[in-house]
Amino acid sequence: MYKKLFTAPIALTIALSAIAPTMAHAEETAATTEVAQATAVTPTILYKGVPTANYNAMFANTEVVKDGDVYKVTMDVSSLFTLFQVNGKDVVLEKGATDKDLQKVTFTIASLEEDPTIKIAYTAGPMGVMSHEFTFDFTPTVAEVQAAFDKAIATIKLAPITTAEELKVATAQISAVDNIVASAKASNLDESAFVKPAVYAAQQEAIAAYKAPFTTKAADAFSKLTFTAAESITTKAQLAEAKVQLEAAQAAIAKAVAAGLTERADLASLAGYANVAAQKTVVEAAEKALAEEVQTVRTLSGKVSNAKGASDIVKVYGLQKGDTVRLYNAKGKMLKTATATGEYLRISGVSLGKAAGKVYVSAQAKDEKESAKKAVAFKAEPVAKTVAKTQISVKNNKGKADVVTVKGTAKGQKIRVYNEAGKSLKTVTATSKTTKISIKQLGKATGKISVARIQDGKHISAKTTVKFSKEQ
């Protein structure tokens, strides 16, 4: 308070606290701390309310710096001190001061308007422990503030800004000057006394030029966020589009932060910045909602035509127009997919194999989960009817062609005759209910032949073997 009788008070606000991550990007945990410009002061020491210089040698190298909501004071004190209290609270006496006869103390005060009470104690030989209380005034003088301003200006070194580290250094230089001027203005000092030279303006322009491409890119990405209203995403296509927009905005932010910019200082003021958090919330809600899709419910049935060859046909009933229909084999492998144009769908061009079995069909409506699978049984591929032994007779003629007669045939069918070794001897096409096959020679002795039936669209029948007598 003593100094304030002679000079206007000044509250130093030179140090900036760490810039915390914004709500939209909690993952940006690397805080940006600007270098604080401490001000060296010579405190006024009052003993019993009266200024005194008798104890000045016990306190040296005092600096004051703004630290968040308080002011941090550091000073070197006499090595004789065994106690150091500020407003009744003990302060640790630390070793390591530049002068071996001094100790270091660090403490905080609420403001420079506060004149703290400092109590010290020391051992005075035969007199034992002595203690004194003082009142300290840390308010800097105009000359002390001017010295801090000049020192801050001197730190500005113009150089191309191409990296995050270079930006950090340049920004800290500008901030140190700005904070001193702001403090002076807030303390009713004449702001015009602190003249910022051309190097200051040039450094500001260099900083702005470096930041411009990143802020422009971010602003453009923010302007393209179109799903910021609650429940504005109702389809998977919209969700995919919204995610692309959001990822582009987040990438622009990440790139800017990696380049040394901060969200709070450089991006939060851009138009549309708040939409990043809004769209992120909408996207997350939509992802959850669409993941909980309703399962399609259909009463499905089917028929299978398991024809010879690979052109089998599956008919599915109970569909709705637009359904995606899937066909699976018995092992769960998807064979084919198609879109229903009505209640019925014909799926062709599949090969189910010769044996009997099952296929499974399902339906899926738009924006719903696939329905339960419906099993559809099918028969084996058709095989021509086996010729009965009683329908076959063999005449082994002597001196002329032998004759095999097969009854129970139909026009268009084919009858094939094999010798005992399984070699095909002849195939003829039936024209009536009885078919005669003339074979040049079966052999003189008794033997065996086999007969099989062949029909269009069916596999050849099993062979029927009969004996024949020797030539007669």
C-alpha cells in the first residue's frame, strides 16, 4: 500500500494459464502453455506499519508472476531464517538459491491489492530464537513495469514460421507484450506509454499468415456439416454421409492442432465450430438406433425344382416388394441374392446337386435386419425308372442276329444294352410299349447282359442284369 501513495497501482496479468481441451475434442489432451513474463520488483517492507530498509538485505531477487487466479511470488531470503510464514501459513525454505547465504521461498497471494503479513524467525546466539512480523507491498512501480515491457519486446525475433514449435515461440512473444499492456490499462496507467514497435506488428502478421490455411480449411469443413439437428439421421445412407462430414471436420481440427493452433483460441470462434459437437452427438445416437434395427418378419414358403444339371429353380412365397431375398445351402453358404418385385420370386441358375436335401431362404426389408431363415426341402434329381427283369427277354440265335426285347417302354425313351463287362453294345429309341434291340452277336455260350432306361430330363436308370442261354 505504501507504494500506492506515490504511483498508480498495476495488477500484473502476464502469465496465461494452460488452455484446456474443448468439449468437442476431449482427446486433445496436450495443453498449450504460454511462457509467463515475470516482473522483477523491489518490495516495500513495513515494520509495525512503518517503511524500513533495515531488513532489505535479508530479502532479494523478488519476482511476481500471474499464475491462474493468483500471483506467485518467488524470492531469496537469508539462510539464517528457520521459519517463514505468509499470513500465518508456513512456507518451505528451500536450498539451491544462487547465493549460498540465501534460501528460496515460493508462495502465492490473492492479488497485488493484498499486502501480506510475513513472519520470520531465526536463532540469535545467546538471545535464542527471535521472530519479527512485516507487511510486504509487492506492487511494481511504473519503472518496473516499463522494464518488463522492454524485456518482452526484446524477446521478439522475426523469423519464418513453418512449424508448431516456431508458432508457439512467436505467440508467446506477442502474448507477453499484450498481457503487460493490458495490465497497465487495467491499472489506469497511460497505455500510450508502452509503444509497440514495428517488429511487434510484423510478428503478428507472420502468425496470422501461418494460421490462415488451417483456419480456412477448418471453416470450410464446418460449413459442410448438415446433420446437426437431433434425429436428423434416419437411414444408413444418411449416417454414412454424416460420418464422412464429421471425419473431415475432425481431421481439419486435428491438423490445425498438430500445426500448433488451439481450438479455443483459433477455431472455436469460427462459424459452424459448435456444429462439430452437435453432429458428433447426432451420429452417435444414430449409430445406436440403427444398430437396434427391427428384424424383418415374413411367413415364407418355397418350392424347389431339382432338375438334372445346374439349372435348378427355387420359388419363394410370402415376400413383399423390395425385399432382399437370400438363398443358402444346408451349410449356410449364400448361393444367390435377389430383390423381390412382389409376393413371389423365382430364383434360377443354381445347382443343388443330385441328392435330396434342404435350402434356406430369408427376406430383409429396407433398414431392417434379415428375417429368420426358412428351410425348404427338395427331392433328389430325377432318375429314369429301372427296367424290371421280367420285362427283359433275350433270344440268342444261331446264325443270325440276337434279339433283346424290353417291355414297358414309351415312345421317346431310349434303351441301352451292355455286355457282361459293362461295355455299351447298342442304344435304341423306343417307338411303342415294346422295344426290340437287334445285336449282331452275343456269343455262343450262355452269358449275361444289362439293360438301362434313358429319359430326357432324368439321369439314366440303374442297370438291370439278366442271363441268356446259349445259341439255339
